[in-house]
Amino acid sequence: MSPLIPNKLVYVLAAMCFVVGRCSAEVNKVETVAGDVYFHEGDLTGKGHCNNGWIVFEDYVLVVDANFPSGAHEVIPKIKALTSKPIRFAFDTHHHGDHAYGNQVWVEQGATPVAHTGVIEEMKKYETGHYGDKPGRWEEAAKDRPDVAASKLKPPTLLFRKDMIFDDGRHRVELLHFGVAHTHGDGFAWLPKERILFSGDACVNGPYNYVGDGDTGEWIKTLEAVKALNPNTICPGHGPRGGPDVLDDQINYFKALRGEVKKLVDARKKPAEVQAAVDALKETLSKQPRIGRYVGSMFAGQVEKVYVEMGGKPFQSAAARRADEQKHAHAHSAALNASRAHSSTAKRAAPVKR
């Protein structure tokens, strides 16, 4: 399977916030979410970076998501500007490159990569080169990303099956797994005292849903279980942070998408007919004010995935499916030379040294 050339792709991403006063962010700026709790929206369209978070405990720092190597190098000085405490743990919310390929950078800082056991299972499936087989996703990404090529894959070594808790008496962070969603190894970082949720890509805020490694039906169930935590603040894997509405909107987007595809399944539409209906479905969902922002360049792949989950046959070409994978799981690297479409207005005061 030949790789797509990123500079021939146009990957324009836009994230919109519909909850006034509940959503604020600025790309590449550190935001204080609560005392000792920080959020950093990564430069997705410019560098392919995911969002990061970190919590400053009494004796150490826990980072949420390893990012790409270049993303890790972007964030580390910002953490050190806030605190002299050592970075001891880097939590991979899932196995995708923009969330886990920076692990080696954090290890060199003295941190241990942490993840749900499903992350290792997924890496064994997709990172075949690391495990002694044919080249996998890491090698594919290294072709287009110098930061990946200059580093090495470091799977997480501290694993949990259901939960893992960090608690120093002042701060408590629970790493939780609720089931299949964006991948089969999604983990969430939950701060029960502050009611802050770091969701990884199981919940995003904008057109960033890659569905190729998950299951949309199970995804809804997982997020509904997460919703029972009753979070006040959602720090997503991509896009601006916001209030609980972000979680509601993500759930409702998948419900609406599956509802529209089910109509086609119930009408016994053939794959070619479903493919022909993609533009109409896209228009229908785009017009819905609360969820329209989730419709993006991977929409056809989302429709196909739901259709297959409901018993249909694939209709996209292998190249089209590979394009979606490359846009999300491998590099977001189609965006490396793209103009930045994402805009955000909230400003944040300079961080206070801790």
C-alpha cells in the first residue's frame, strides 16, 4: 500500500465553540484550568500536535498525552516554566502517533509512559515493525515526519486494566477505562475534586473523529458511561476545551450519524447508493447547530464505517480509507504545510512559577 504524499492533501480543520462562556482556548498557549491543572491546545493544522494537559502534584508532574516528539519538545519548556518539579509520568490516552509517539522524549526527561493495557494490544496490531514484523505505522509516519524519524517508538511500560489512581492528598487523578470508543484502549484522566475530564480523542471538539480503529456504537455507550462522572470541564484530544456540552455534542453527533445511516440500511440501500448519499447526509448533519462542527473531511469514512458496522459492505477505495488513517492516526501530516484555519480568541495570563 503506497503512502499518500502529505503536501498533496488539503486538510483544513475548523473547531467552533457554541457554548458561550464555557469554551476557551488558544493554540500553543498554556491555560490554567484549576490550581496546578493545565491545558495546552496543540497546533494540529500546523504541526499535527494533539492537546496536552498536566497536573502538578506535590513531588512530581503527570502529563496527559505524549504527543508527537516535536509536540513533546514544544510542551516541556512550558511545563518547566511553571514548576521545577520533575516530570514523572506521561499518560497515553490511546496508541495513535500524535498521542504516543513522543513517549521516548518524556522517558529522556525521566518520565514513565502509562496507558491502558489496550494500548499495548493496539500497538502490537499496528506497530508491527517494533515487534519484529513488517514495517508498521511508526515507519510510515517516519517517512514524512522528521521528528518521528529522529526518535524511536517507546510503548508504555506502566499499564492498568480498569483504573490507576494518583493521589497526594491535595490532588487526585484517576486514569479510567470505560470500553471501546475511538480505539480499543482509550483511557481518560478524571480529576474528581475539580470535575475536570481529559478525554483524549474519545471526545473531541471539532471535525477530528477518525473512526477506523474503533466502533461507533460502542463509542456512544462508552461516552454515556463517562458522562455519569458529571464533569464540569472537558479537555478534549483536539480542539478547544469546554463545558459538559462538548461531551453531549460528541455523543449526539454519533447518534445522529448512526441514525441517518440506519435509514439507508433499513431501506436496503446498496454500497454504491450509500456512497451516493454521502453528500446529502453531510449537508443534513452540517445544518444541525450543535453538532455541525463535527462534520469534516473524514465524513465519508465515518458513513462507511457505520454502514459496515450495521452489516453493509465497504464502498470507499483503499486509498480513501488510507487517507483518513494518515490524516488522523499517522500524522495529521497532511496539515504540516496547510494554512491554519482554526481560530480562537481567549487569552490567558502568563503562568505563575510553582
